[in-house]
Amino acid sequence: MKLVVQVKLLPTPTQASALAATLRACNEAASWAAGMAFTHEAYSNFDLRRHTYGEVKARWGLGAQAAQHSIKKAADACTALQARLRIRRTGGPLSQRHRPAGGKPLSFRSDAAQPYDDRMLSWQVEAGTISIWTTSGRLKAVRITAGAEQLALLAAHRRGESDLLQRDGVWFLLATCEVPEAELNADPVDFLGVDLGIVNIATTSDGEIMVGRQLNRLRKRDRDLRTKLQRKGTKSARRRIQRRRRKEARRTRDVNHKIAKHIVAEAERTGRGIGLEDLTGIRERVRLKKPQRAMVHSWAFAQLGAFITYKARRAGVPVVYVDPANTSRTCSECGHIDKANRTSQARFACRSCGFVDHADRNGSRNIRARAQMLWRSGAPSSAPAVPHPRDGRTRATQHSQ
């Protein structure tokens, strides 16, 4: 299983200047290569290299490996764009979104990520340094920092390429690690149902409610501040919006990691599997009132599900995705389905048998029952299928950390 570990670089001012110049040169070369791909309609890596390799090395002073990675980055981006146009992800040929996407060559930001292979980058994890190629020569003893768990993963399981990027003036390397999966528990004693919601982000069939109103107050405060800055419309306001957006994304990711870690640890400790709702396409299927849309669309439920799935794979815990239809309207005691059963956001009261429970806990118990039934019928432990970005086919969700 592939995991991505983020490592922070601590370069000196001289080293930072060399890294910035290298990133700028690689992305300028990639943008030029993408223009050549548009002109010659050469979207494969091999064809594009024939048109651009010599010029990229000569004009931007890139080494052989850096030149090939820049060309491949341009070819991959062009191939992905052509696939999106082909399956009309950007609308029809006459739509406003299609014309800008398909009518001009791609370009890359000067600080866009650049891949590095083992010929261009070497790691000294125990010493806390790296050696990295730049257009100014090889930089040695560039300091790195990360958590103890991340460094241990790097030392034991790092494989393949790493991406160099700069974000808000800070340098990072995203390293790929091949982590072995634990043996799957093929005979779970039960399932832990997890209901994902707006007020309470996750509620388990054990009755545990995670996060809730405190986080939603923070989210509302952030949304109100973002609206205020958007109305102001100045350059400084837009810059602040970008900083706030990244801060909100980091908080969301952190909360989702903590929730996923807790759920998987509980399931592993008790020898159970995990039941989740298959929410693929839920935003397109469900119609909401305007005040509710911002709350629903502002939380990364797919990210939380992906985190639970990949952490479960590492722990050998089976995960079953179930149909979410009517889980909030079905009585977990007698099975009676009625819209009136959900008397309020937090209260469930069955109109048939009189069973009363917290609405999210009742829903999670229904998810648990459906997961048990699917597992007994031979359902595999996997993530739901989502459209592949290149050809529109379905594939299993990939997970990374």
C-alpha cells in the first residue's frame, strides 16, 4: 500500500535560492513542453520527448533526469486534460468552461511541484539531511524535519519518486512509501457502524459521538469571515482568503485523521469490521435548502472515508460500504421505515414500536446491520468505485497520508 509522507525542509537562504531557481526552471520548461504538445498534438511522453528533450536541456540547463521529469509532467497533464475534454468533464464543446480549457496550451505555476527520483535526491534519514540536485549544482546536507513516525516510515519503506514543492515560503518533500498491509481479519466478530453527519461528523454504533457543535461553530465563524473578505474584494483580502482556506483545510485534515484513527483502533481492539455509507455522488443526488448547502459541502466526508479505509487496510480491519438509503428513517429495532420516525435532527422515535434513540446512533446501528449482511453474503473489503479521471471508468479509491 502506498502512503505519502510530507517532510519539511530547513534550507539556508543560499540553498533556498537554489531550490527556487530550480523549481522555476523546471516549471518553465514544463510549460514550454506543454505548448509544444498543444502545437504538435503530441500528448504521449515518448512523442513529446522527441520534440522537446534537446531544447529543454539546452535552454534551461536541466540535467537529463530533470528534463525527462519536466517533459513527463507536461505529457501527463496534457493527457489528463484531453481525457477530461473527451468525457466532457468541462462541459460540451460550446460551453464557457470547455473553450478556455481546450483552446490554449497548459501552463504550470513557477512553484508547482517537481518530481525527483533517486538519481537526483538521496536521503540521510538518520542524520536528518538530504542531498538534492539543483541547477546550481548538488546541495548537500540540506536539513529536514518530520515527526518520529514519519521518519521511521521513510527509513523503512520509502520507494520511488518524491515531489519538491514550496508552499507559503516553506519547502516540502512529498515522499512515497510502500507500506505492507496487515493480514485481513476474514472472520470479524461483528461490525462497527459509522454514521457521517453534519452536526456530528461521525457517530458509531457503540453510541460514541465524535466532534459536533464546537467544530461547527468554528466552521461557521470561518465561513462568515470568508464571506466578509469576499465582499471586500481587495488584493489583501484575497491573499487572506487563501491563507484562511489552507488553514481550514489543515484543520479538516487533522480532525479527519484523528476520527479515522480512533475508529480503526476501536475496531481492531474488539476484532470487528467497519461499516460505512457509500456517499459517492451524494451531493448530486440530494437536494438541500440554501442555508444547509454550505455546511454539507464544506466538510470532506470523502476524505474521512478514505482515511478510515487506508488505516483499516494497514491494521487488517475489513471495511464494507453500504447503501445509505433510508438509514436515518429505519428503526434499528423493528425495521419500520417512515419519514416521520425522524422527529428532529437529534431524535428518532419509531411510529411502529415506540423505540426512541439518538437519530445518528440509530442510523449507525442500521449501517452496522447492513454491513454484517453484506459481509455474510460475500461482499469484499474495499472502497466504493469512483470515476477514473482519465477514461471515465470506475476504480477503487486510492489512499494516501
